[in-house]
Amino acid sequence: MNKRTVKLFQSNQASISGMFSVIIWSSTIPLARILCEALGSFSAGALIFLTGSILGFLNFRRRNYLLDFYRLLSLTIIIRAILFVAYVNCLYLAINLAENRTSILQVTMINYLWPSLTILFGNLINRNKVRWLFLISGVVLAHIGSFLPFLITYLSQSANQAEELGGTIPQFLAFGAAISWALFSGMAKKQQEILPDINLTPFYMCASGILMVIFQIFFYHPAKWSNVIIVLIVFMGVAPLIAYLCWDYAMRHGDITRINLFSHALPFCSLALSSFSFNLLPTGGLIASLILLFLGSVITELGTSKMQNNSLESIRAK
């Protein structure tokens, strides 16, 4: 198998991995809320990410990763670890602090800014040539769409200032999660240059789980255990691990813009599953948010279409 065929196969494999991640992530938000309600955000997160990291470490098998320990201390790896931990903690806190399950749908929409932000940050970090007018316009439109349901609720509750202030915390945490994940994904190719073909997702998950255990000491929440909760913990330990492993592989080996095509389906799938799980009908504001978010992501990709075509041509040329 020549070099050109290998690169094409790797690129296609990365695209499939990215699509698989999107499918798994669609189901995690409503399940995460159920676990946060039963165990508390930090307890649920700690169990999920420590379970996932243990299963991930089992996949390392024979390779001696201690030989690469000095490269683990590189600035890029440390920054990515901090971003992953920040993303996880912001997201789970946002889900837990949401006033009700309708607010979770708003939080979800804001969190799904990350596809357009990933394209923006990925191209900035990797210094790619893009059409900035399309790129910035798409990101702005996606932001408007993501915050639209929250703004509608915020303005309708303007009479109660205290509620407004409290209600903004989950939304800002979700926005922080979107930025953190976009930067984390955008730096994937930098990590690939330092540690080629090594997926550090279990390390990132372990660090997140340990931090959540520490937070749980200071923010105690009474746990309500049941057989369903145990099953969900196991599922949520396995499913996000697979999704994160696949996504990180996709980001390191594939084309960011091409892979983000699949992420357009994530808000639609997640909103449908969340609405079904919570027995809620999406409001007009949420549907409008979804449309604007989708259009913003599409316009963002138009700004990088030239880069994508050049990237695929360079692969075929080698």
C-alpha cells in the first residue's frame, strides 16, 4: 500500500470516526442530566470519567507509555489537558445548575457553538488560509442562534432581576464549555506532531474525574442510587470514552472542516432525543435557534471550502 493510499484511507477512517462520535454524543445530554439529578454533578461526572479512563487505560496493553513521559509534559499537551478538564466541568455544572429541563435545551444549544468555533480556532491555530468574511459571518450567526432561546427567556423575566442573574450562570458555563472544546479540538494536530498515533483521551478523562472527586468534597450532594442509575453510570462511562477517542482520532488525522460536516446533525439529534427524554415539545425559539445554528455552521464552512479542497488535493498528490 503506497503512501497516497494510506493517507486517503486514514482521512476516510477519521471522517467515519467523527461521524460515530456525533451519533454517541446525541444521547449523552439527557442521560447526564438524569445522573446529575440523582447523584450531583461532581459525583456523576467523577464516576463517569473515572470509569471511562479505567476502560481506556486497559486499551494501552503492551506499549510502554512511560517512554513518552517527557513528551507528555510539553506545553501543548498540558494546555489540551486543561481545556478538556475545563470543558467537562463547565458542561456538567451547566447541566446541573439549569433551573429546569427546558433550560437544559437552552444550555444544549449554546454548547453546540463548538462546531463553528472549532473551525475558527482550528484554522487560526494551524494558520490556514480562509475566507474571513464567510468565516466570521458564520460564527456570528451561530452565536445569535445559540443564545436566542436564552435571550427570549431572559427578556420575558426582566421583572425579576434576581432570577435573571441566577439563570445566566448555566448559559455562560455552556458557552465556556463550547470555547474549551473548540480550542481542545483545534489543537489536536499540534498534539499529533508531538505524540503521533497516541490518543491521550484516557489521561484527560482521568484528570477530569480526579478533579471532580476533589470538588465533590466541598460540594456535597445526597445520592439516590437505583439499578437504573448504575446501568447509566456504566453506559456513560463507556459511550463518552468511545466518542472522545473517535473524535480525537478524527481531529488528529482528518480534515477539520470535512469532519465538522457531520457535527451539523448533532444539535438536531440531541434536541430530538432530549425533548423525547424530558417529554417536552421544542419551542419556536429553540427551532429558530437550531436553524440559525445550522446556517451559521454552513456559512462558516463556506469560508474554509478552499482550504478543504486544497487539503484533499495535497493528499491525492502524495
